[in-house]
Amino acid sequence: MRKKELKTLLKESMITRIPDITSKIDLNQIVIEPKPAIYQVSRAFALRLATVLVLAIMITVGVLSSRGGTTTLTPITLSAESTTSFTAVSSSVLLNAQTVESSISTGQILLSTDMRSNSVMMQDKLTRLNPYFNMIELFLVDDDLHFSEAVASDNPDYQYMMTYQMIDLAGVIQTYTYYFTETTSGDETVITGLLRLANIDYYLEGSKETSDENEIVTLKTYADPTRKSLDYVLTVSEKALDEQKFTYHVYVDGEQTEKSELKLESEGNTVKVKLKYENEALDEAIEIEAFRVEQNGRALLKVKYEIENNMMDESGEMMVFVEFNETTNVTEYRYEIKNSKGEMSESSGSRRNHDDDDDEDDEDETDDIDEADEEDEEDDDFPGPRN
């Protein structure tokens, strides 16, 4: 059968077998949807859009970084020799500041706590915390901690000597010399030492125990040998792996009055201090994070704090300045406090462990502070510490 005949046969079959429905279709009921428009994006526009998105991401990351969002803190651990020197300096300064600070009995402290006159709780705590700011100022530096190597002592009563040197908040170079003798037997080393501060001798007795995993240094610091079992600071340094903490127990008349724990951290070369203060009589704990900054050419401390006691809690920020008091003719601390509620307060505290024997240095220091005051003129907004 030819191809033409086959097509004819198929056509006739379709006509006879497929029903005719064309007459049943109402063309007026048919709705034809419009074809959606397709927008073409040019390559140049896409490139510009991608550039804008990348810049937005970079700006966001930069803002977060400037606020401390990418801050990396590294625990600081000291060598065995630097640990004993650090302990000698810090405990002597703390004991000195505790001694010269106005004495407040536990009963008086409890009364001042129950009858607070300030809406900012931290202001009522500074009498007890001020000695610790005397201590931590010495180690809040922006160029690492500078302990010398142990060398032969120029004091005939001791075998070795080490020095610690730093520039304090007033711009004055402070140097502390620690004399000591060590006697080792097995894993334990017995330590005796001396540190002179503000023309007062502070004596140290203790031990150092080392093993493959940790190192513990215990030192007792006192100023009056006749009361060394009554008035002293007992410091315990514990170092394990890459962490180290210093615990200070303050004893008055043979009774422990307060306890604090200190850790050192670094951000680059800047040293930061974390301090936890505990007072069992008041059922109170205060945590502090402090670091040193420059503001308008002036060195100061920025502090975050949290207070927990049996009455109420408070958190906030502080700035700690060093200023010259023309009435007393010495430098002192000025505290600017702002709690989390936005309430603000100011207070002052003694700074007597940073005595300068040279009158010319005092005059230069005063001039520097006065110039800084003129430049500063206190911003209206309270600048909070970095995260």
C-alpha cells in the first residue's frame, strides 16, 4: 500500500471513530493568562550589587571588632622566680594599703551597709576595695610585666635579689626590689625574703612545691615580726598547665577578715586583671575586671564590676583616675562610677603606697596631671569599658 493511500485510510478512520466535540466548546469562556515578564540583570549591575554587599559586611565586622567583639584574652602564667617576686610585691603593697587605710570594724561596715546613703552600691564598697586598686595598678601595664632575672643580692642577709619595674598611672617609674634566700630539699623549696616599701620592711616566709603538672607557692607577708602570727597576708599561687591564680587571705588579730582571688590575662601586650573579693562576715562577693587605657593623653583604669550580697546585687562600670590633692599634697584615686541603672557617683581613695621621695618628681607629676585635667574636661557621656 502506498504512503498516500495509508494517510487517507488513517484520516478516514479518525473521522469515524473520534467524536466531534468542537461544537461543544465555548470559546468565550476560555481565559488566556498573560506570560510573566522576565527581567534581565546586566553583568555590570550584578557586579555593583556584589560590591555593595561585601562593603556592608566589612563595615559590620569592623564595628563589631571596634567594640571588642573579636577580643582574644590569653591567661598569663609566670615563671617560678617571677611568681615569688610578683607575690612579694603584690602582698606587700596590699598589706601596706590595708595598714594605712582608715580602720573600719566589722560592726561599722555592717552598719554602713544596712544604712546606705548612696543609690550606687559600689561607692560604699570602695573603702574595702581601695587597697586592692593600690595593688592591681602596679600590674595593669600596656607593655608586659617586667621582672628582672635573679642576681646576687647586695643585701648580706639574703642570697638573691629581683626587681620589678613599671610606670604607674601618674607617669612615675616605680621600682620594687625583692631580696630572698631559697633552700631546696627534694620537691620543696623554703623561701625567706624582704621587700622595702615606703621605708617599711615587709618580711616574707613560705615555700615552693613543684611537680610535673603544677606549681604551688605559699608566702606569708608581715611588717611587724612580733605580730607575724596575727596581722599578715597569706598568698597562695597555684599554676597548672596554662592557668595561674593568686589567692590572698588577709588576717587581722589572727582572724581572716577577707579573701580575694586574682588572675592575669593579656590582650596583645596589654595586661588585664580579674579580681574576686569575698567577705564572709558580710556574705558578700565582688568581681572586678580592670585594664589600663589612655584617654586624652592620660592613663586611667577602666573597670567592670558585679556585686552580690545578701541584700541586693549591682553591676556597673568605673573609671579610676589619679589626681593630686592640693590639701594633702599627695596623689589619690578618683573613682567615677556608673551602675547598670544609669545612676552615677564619685568617690576618692588613698594612694599612699606610691610615695615619691623626690620633690621635683612630685612637682612634675602634679604638672602632668593638671595638664591632663585641662585636656580632659570630662566628656558628658560616660565611656564604658571594652567587652
